[in-house]
Amino acid sequence: MDRQRMREAAERRFKAMWDRMRRKTGEWKTYRDNFAPARGMFGEREEADAGKRVSKRKNSAPYKIAEEFAAGMQSGLASPGRRWFTLTLSDKRLMTAERVKAWVGQCEEALEGRLLLSNFYDSFVDFLEEQGVFGTAAMFIEEDSLDGVNYRTMTAGQYAIGADHRGKTDRFARKLRYTGAQLAEEFGKGALPDEIRRRLEERETRTDATEYEVIHLIQPNEMYETDTPGSPGMAYQSLWWIEGWDKPEFLRVSGYHEFPVVAGRWKTIGNDVYGRKHPGEIALDDAVTLQQLETDSRAAIERITTPPMLAPRTLYGKIDNRPNRVTFYDDHVGNAPPVLPLYAVKFDFEAAEMKINALKRDIERAFYVDLFRLWTAAPLRYH
């Protein structure tokens, strides 16, 4: 297949994956706003409004619960404080030899040390929170010249995934933004379009902050040939190109022997690509109700402590409501004061507090936080 047809096929595949992902963004934004306001990337405007989203929250319990969920899951699955994996051989007979067992043990120690030195645990806890909040998480694993391997957890809206006929994830797509100088550093000047390369050679990019949208698509290699050197001999194809630029067709064509993305989906049904029935989905109604009830409680407190007032027009500009100040007025007929609250607020704060606590417990159950706390509180038993 020539590069032009390869580019056209790649663009069709990317568009199909990206469109399917975009159909999920509406519900993902809802999960983001209620459980993880700092997560999710759905465009430049969304990033600019991040501060507004944080300022709208009234009760921080759902955000803390989502973080506790991730910490609890990591503690149970892959705690950095203990060895959570064992290595073995497919041939169990070899594992009976002492020299083989010693070698496997040395491999375990080397792997454990490498994980501790890398950014795996920081990335993994992000992965778990993404999976709990959005139902889907993706961790990109790539070789690193300094640390050997680098782990990078994506956030919802940053990437799209695809699955084969068995439901196994085998395709991954993402968008990134590069300046001209970054493109040259990553892909080399020779791989860039003529116009971008010319601007680099003329050193215009020193003051040019123009960013280019780069697409990265990973998919099964349809031209896979085993024992063949180079990208044809890799099971997965890796394609990079600049969106909107036809020449050259690709910045880079390479590949991977194994799928370099760990994609976690909470639960899939039928032809689902993205996870469902995750803690964020189950706890959403409770989180929305909790925020509304907290908003109502705060509004009631404000109306009681600083209520809107009703006063005769004759006192306009004469009332001094500062502490320890006196406002003088003429007596009116009867004993009714000339200034009084506009309306009486009757709010059952005790009932509201009980409901808020009940909602917190329901959200904790949805995120299994109550179970994690039981595990940590259980006494150690020695035999």
C-alpha cells in the first residue's frame, strides 16, 4: 500500500474512533464536574473554564471519595510498600530446580526495583481514579532512554480506543500539540513539511508560538511479517501525521511488537468500547443531590445570618448596620419595629445534615471506600 492510500485509511480509522469517543464526552463531563474537576480534557475552552468548575463545588466529599477509591485500589492491587507480583515459568517442572527459582527471584527483585525507580506508581493511581470516575482508563507505556520505561496515564477526552471482534483493545488514537521547534526535535527537520522546515531554517520560530495538531494512531499491522526487520516485522503499526497537512503523508511510520497501551474498562456489555456501570455512574445521582442539598443549606444559613430586610422608605440612607452602631428613628404607631426581615426562614438543618451524611455513605459504598477502610482498620493476625 502506498503512503497516500495508507494516510487516507488512517484518517478514516482515526475519525471513526474519535467520533465514537466524542459521543461519550457529555456524560464524562458530568462525571468530571461531580467527582474529579481537575480531570478530563475536552478542548481549549474546557481547559479555560477549569477554575469556574472548581468554584462551583459546595461539598468536597465526592472528590475526596474518588481519590480514596484510587488509593484503596492501589493499596490492594499494586502497593509500592510490598511485593504484589510473582514471576513463574510456563514449564512448571523447571520451577522445581533451585537454580531456576533463584534466577526467577532475582528477576522479581530487579523488576520491583525498576518499578520503584520509575513513575509507575504515580501513573497507576491516576489510572485507577480515571477508571473509577469515567469507567475507562488508558496508560501509555513506552521505552525511555533515562529510566528504561515511562508510564503516562491519559485523561478522558485526550484519547480514543478501539477493540477487535473479541472485545480486546487493539487500537489507540490521540491528539497532541507541538510547536515547530518541538516537531523538529521529536521527528527531525527532514520529516517536516517544507513550509515548517523553511520557517525553522529562517529561525522564525524563535518568536513564533504557532502550535500544530499532531495525530498519533496505533493499530494492528495489516502487513505484519514475522522475523522481518523494521516496522513490517512489528505486530502493531504506529502512524504520526500533522492534521491538515497532506505532504508529507506521515511524520513517522514505526511500530511496536506488543500493544503499548494498557486500557482498563470497568465493565463492557455487547459491543461496548468504553466502560460502564462504574462507581462514578452509580454514585452520580447521589453526588448531584449532595451538592444541591449543600447549596440549599448554605443559602438557608446565609438568609438567617444576613437576611434580606424590609424597612420604611423614610429610613433610606439612615441605617447604620455596622457592629456597635446605633440607628435612631421616630416612633411608629404600635410596637412593630420599623426594620424587620423580609421573610422568616425555617430550615431543618438537623434533617439536612442527616441526609448529607447518608448521601456521603452511599457514595462511599459505590466507590467501595467503606470496604477499603474496613481492610485498613482490621487488626493484624499472626500465626
